[in-house]
Amino acid sequence: MMAARATDAWWQIFSMGKALIMKVPRRQFLHLAAGAAAVAALPRFARSEAYPLRPVRILVGFPPGGTVDIVARLMGQWLQERLGQPFVVENRPGASSNIATEATVRAPVDGYTLLLITPPNVINATLYEKLNFNFIRDIAPVASAVRLPNVMQVNPSVPAATVPEFIAYAKANPRKLNMASAGSGTSGHVSGELFKIMAGIDMVHVPYRGGAPAITDLIGGQVQVMFDNLGNSIEHIRAGRLRALAVTTVARSEMLPETPSVSEFIPAYEASFWTGFGAPRGTPAQIIDTLNKQINAALVDAKVVRRLTDLGGTVFSFLSADFGKFIVDETEKWAKVIKSAGIKSE
């Protein structure tokens, strides 16, 4: 309607022709023309300022109920309360999050489709030989959210209570220890491969279809060690069914404050599971800036921080440009590990 009014305003001015120019002083004519131009510009300005005008969807490449899904819904609720429109989580599991990523890449660049970004996105860039997208090129970083440690844990039968003892035992028994993972190329798998490289040990990788069966066999003793998201294992560790040797983040975890970091024994070792948000490349900068500011505001809110801490995570906040650099660095880091270890997609 506003656009129609603008068109009418222009028509009224120009249809008057020479007669209007002769009758209306120049200053008044220019004033009328400027007013019509302002009316024409209003709808475009209003659209950018009013974002969002309808529900926004957040695509998650994993099933509902897990840590990733919880983070997406927590931040979606925050954004909904602050921006006045629903932020709806859509779970698109499959192909290690590639299905959700491709759907985001192909979505309109209008800010109404977001992607929850996780380590598989940067790992897959090297792990998969052919993808229908280039993650770094096709996804614009919006904001980071939370960092969660993986935990190096062993079956209690393993005669090692510390990381140095484990390394010594592994070196004395090459390829006799089985390292479980939730699947080839998962965050836990590459965390373990990085440990093998930096510790100079050799273990047999045993991939499972998901973390739950891997942990079941770890508890049963069929495999001896696993690097997995702390939230998935914390209750087994507290019950004594598994023994935590170290967390993979540089800092210790509040959930296991007495458990050291791997980096305390292997300097420069760092691996973690983290989450953030992205959008299709080409999404307007003002929309990305709005989302970045609101997400970063959530990360200093006491209730949100407490919920993330309960999940075993710590606040992980960047400006969108800095998050983009982090993504590039992580892609390069895990590319070296994948190539060195000869990891292939399942």
C-alpha cells in the first residue's frame, strides 16, 4: 500500500506538467518531489529495521533431545523473546549434518533460515570428497554460542589413572588398546586421533553408529578408551562405571573440577565440541549484526549461562567476523589430522 501511495505521489507531480511548474514556486516543487521520494523509500527501510517480520527457522543437523538440540532451543527461545517472532528449531539429521547444511545453503538470503554450526561442519569439509556446497564459502558466520569439552575416559580395568600412565601403557602395548567413537570423523574420533599423533601412540579405532552403543561397549570392556562429549558420559563417570583421565579443552571443566586437561600433560593439545549459528551467504549484514548482538547478549545473561553450565559448557562468544576466522582455523586444523590419520567417511 505504501509503495502504491508513493507511485501515486509521483504521478500527481509529473502529470501536472508545465502548468504545475509555472504555478508552483521552484522551492515548493522540490519540496513535494523530496516528500514523494521519502515515501517511496519507506517500505525498504522499514523491512530492514523491523526484522524479523515472520517466524525464523533454525536448522539442526542432529536428532532432537541431545546437547546440540537443547542449545538451539535455548537460544531460539531467547531470540524469540527479544525479537518478537518465533525461532523454530527444525531437526534435519543425517550425513553428519550435511543435509541441514545444504538446506541452509539453498535457502533464500533473507535471514529467515539459520543453521546451528558444530564441529562436523568444519570436519566434513575435508572428510567428504564431494559435497554440494563449500561450507566456508556458502555459509556466513553469525555468532558462536557455547564450547563443550570432550572427556578422555577409560574402562576401569585399564591400568592407568592419569594421562602419563595411559601413554606409557599404550606405548608398551601398541595396537592392543581399542579406541571407540560415535563414528568415523566425529568430534570424539578426531579428538582421539589428535591425541594419538601428539602422544606418539598407536591404538585401533573402533567406530560405532552413535555414542550410546560405543559407551555401552566401553562400560562392558569390549573397548578400552573413548573421547566423547562430557555431557554424554558424566553420570557414568560419577557412578564409577567409567574413569575420566582428562578433558580435552585447555581449561578444566566445572563439572569435573578435579579432572585435569590433556594440555597439562601434552602442551598445545586442544579439542572441543562447540556450537554457533550461520546463515546463507549473502544474508544482509544488518540482519547478521542484529542476530549477533542478541546472541551475545544471551551469553552474559545469568540464567542462560547457568543452563549452558549445566550442560557442561562454557560461554563461547565472538563477533561474526572473528567467528568466521575461528571456523577457518578449525577447518585447517582438522584437515591436517584427517589427512595424517587417513580418516575416511563411512
